Amino acid sequence: MSDTPHSPMSVCRLLPNIPEGTRGLAFDDSIKQLTRWQVTGSAEDRPTAIQAEWRDGEGERKADFPTGRPTGPVLSQRLTRVLGEETLMRAGTLMPLLINGVEQNEHRLYVVGQVVDCLDVELSSEPESLTGRIKESVFRPEAVPVDLPAFRIPQYPMAVHWNGWAADILARELGEELEVRLIWSEDPGLAPHPNPWGF
């Protein structure tokens, strides 16, 4: 595994493409505590446990990247090894999930704590009033934390943004089971996704 940033610099959103016979993951309301902490930044709001359950479906295989919720990516042990736990820890922590009330480490919630003010607010869209989503994001290249696999921004703190080099590593590992949506690139020839935060 190499964690050397690629050129051109880019920022992405990751979504799962869960194939038939593979199970995705659903959070219960405890995920709202994570959102609250992302907005307030208060240590008192930081969650200590997040509950989830595997979605019903045929087959016993569990997706390696099982949820598309931008608030909290979940990574399997396989993906943690591919990116490297030390690399991931540069941006946050890996929290065990409570599945049916039992703590397990097979899949862990990636709680990204690094908030970096790198958005060019003059060139970017205004955040949507209800969701906070930013439809068109433009980043200041000199401010993007390229050494981190992922980060959040103060203008939309509820969403994890992935650096392109980290997204590339995960995409090579998962192939068609991962959708990489380009939010921004310093290469003007690369077109961003028209609705990167939509479903």
C-alpha cells in the first residue's frame, strides 16, 4: 500500500455499489449523535457508541464499504489494511460498532476529526439551507490537506471528503463495488459529478 498523494489533486465522495447477495449496513438513531458532534465540535457531544444492523438480504457476505451515509464511512478490516490504520488515524479514529448490541471490530466507523478550511467560498455554491449540502465545491489547492486520506470542511461539517489518492486505493481494491464521485479536481479537464452529495 502506498499513501503517496497523486497528481492532479482531487477531492471525492465515496458510495457503495452493493451487489446482489451482499448485505449493506443501516444505522439506528444513535448516528445522530455523530452528526451533532460534527456540527458543534464539542467533546461532550462526541459519540461513544454507534448502533447498526446488517440489512436483510440474500447471502451472508457483508460489503466492505457498506454504507453511503456521508456522515460516517464504515470500513471493513480488509479496507483498513489496504489504506493502513496509521494512515487512517492521521485524520480520525476507527470506532467499533454495536451490532445487535454486541461490540465488533470486523467493520468500524471512521470518525474523521480533521476539519480543514480549504473551500474557496467565493467560487463554491452556497450550502443548501435544509441539508447543508454544497452542490458545487471549489477548493484552494494550497490549503487541501493532501497528506490526509479524508477530511471535513467547516462549511459542510457533516460530510466526509476523501482525497483522490485514498479514493483511488479503495477503488482499485473494490472495483465496481465502490462508486467514486468527483467533487473537485485541480485538473480543469476533469468534470465534477453534477450532484456529488445526492443519492
